[in-house]
Amino acid sequence: MSGKPGDRGHLDFVTDTVHHLPSPNPYRRPDGMSEAEFGTAKVKDLEDKILELGPEKVACFIAEPLLASGGVIVPPTGYQKATREICRKYDVLYISDEVVTGFGRLGEIFASEPVFDIVPDIITCAKGLTSGYIPLGAFLLSDRLYERVTGEGAKGKFFANGFTYSAHPVACAAGLKNLEIMEREKLCERVRDLGPYFQERFRTLSDLPLVGEVRGSHLMVCVEFVSDRKTKMVPPAEWEIGFRIMRNTMPKGLLVRPMAHLIVLSPPLIVTRAQIDEAVEALRAGIKDTMDELTREGLWRG
Ligand SMILES: Cc1ncc(COP(=O)(O)O)c(C=O)c1O
């Protein structure tokens, strides 16, 4: 389903049944446009696409509440709710992909309703469902859809979309225990409490000249690197900037996830304030080393 160019180079993919919308990334909005205007334009992209394809041909809209592996993109305020309304208007199902955002990352078991005020028709989830200890994914149906696949209208049919390991008892036991621990240790509350501190501390890195933007929400953050802060120019691919940052940060005890010209961090939900301070310090030092390295190699003039 993904439209990320990096995911597409060596694979076949369908173009007739999956359509993509332009990214709702406020950092890359046109010059002079307010974030609110940008948000309205991105919502209109969805409505225009539905009308272009014909509402009767559009089965669903799939969106992450925040675009995690797309670069921790936080859409403009109200984007999720407005796109949900558009889907309702044209009877298009809204699928909220909470594979990353679910199970505490945004301070809630599911972020869709408490954080973004939307009730999706379907939620997909995985990762945090077992805190990653055992592989388990799940999808949740609204009552309305559940009724359609189990109720009167479904008599004589059954929902046959299963996997070899569907409902694997060991994975499900791990999921249940994980939920029990999350509740017992009040991990969602912890993330809600710690999230603003985490965001505020990482945003202090914005003063570094190689940093274009630090963005995120709760316990997920992304640092976007640019070769020119004014033009927001993406550093040339041969700089391998994400990997450089990772290589320079690792010896300082911090492992970051490189993604092209971005690095992403999603720490464990039990991270402490002291560890957040340590991580920010290590990353600052790693970025400084990288700037020195690029200067020495004659690639960057600051
Ligand atoms: C947001 C998001 N959705 C879906 C997936 C894929 O999930 P699964 O492996 O459970 O199909 C990923 C994997 O990283 C993801 O980050």
C-alpha cells in the first residue's frame, strides 16, 4: 500500500487499485502557506481523489494517524478528523493503521479516538501489541462491519481471510500479558506524562545548522537533516546522512534508526528522564561530529 519510493524500487505494485495522496507534511508545504491552509488543501486532496475515481469505486482510505516510517510526519491539526468526515460523506471505509501508534507510543492503547477524535471502521495493529516480544498482528472491526461479516446478512458464509498462524495461542497469551503489564505499570499514563519532556528536549537540537526540523509526538521523534536550512534542500544521497549520524552516535551509546536523510527514535515506554537527557546529549555530539566530518571531506560548508 505504501507510496514510499524507497519501498518500490525492486517490487511490482498495483497502480489500478491503490492510489496515493500527496504527503500532508507541514514542513514541506509551499512557501507563504499557513499550516491551516495547508491542512485544508490536503483534506481536499482526498475529496478530489474520491471524486476523480468515483465514490462508488473507492473501497477505503488507509492512513496512519502519524506517518511513522514515512518520517514521523505529523499532519496539520484536524487532518485526521476532516478526512474521516470526507470518508463518511462518500461511504468510504476509514482504516487507521496503528501498527506504530498503537499500544502506548502516543500515550493511549489506540490513538485514533482519544488523540485524534476519530472512530475508524478498521484499526490495524502489531508491534506494541506484544511490546515486540512475540510477533503478533491484529485488525479490529467496528460493530457495523462486524455485523456485516457475522450477522444475518452473512448467513451461510464465513470470513475466511486467515493466516497459518492466525490467533496463535502463544502470541495471544503474550499480547494479553503485555496489556496486563501496561495497565499495571500505567505505561500509557507514563507516556502522556513524559511525552512533552521528550519532545521538548529533542527539539533543542533544532539550533544545529544541519538540522532542518525536529518533529514528532509523545515518544516518537524524527530529526530531518538538510544541507541548507533556507531552501530545506535534502542532502545529496552520497552523504548517506542518516547512516553517518547513526555511525557517529552509536559509539556514544545511542542507536538511532536511519531513514535516508532522517533519523527516527522510538524509545521503550519505560525510558526515564535521565535517559532522555543522555540520548539528546549523545545525538547532539553525534551530529556535531558529523558536521565536522562533512566539513573535513569538503562536502559541506555549514
Ligand atoms: C505503520 C506500519 N504499518 C504496517 C506495517 C507492517 O505491519 P505488518 O508487518 O504487521 O504487516 C509496518 C511495519 O513496519 C508499519 O510501520
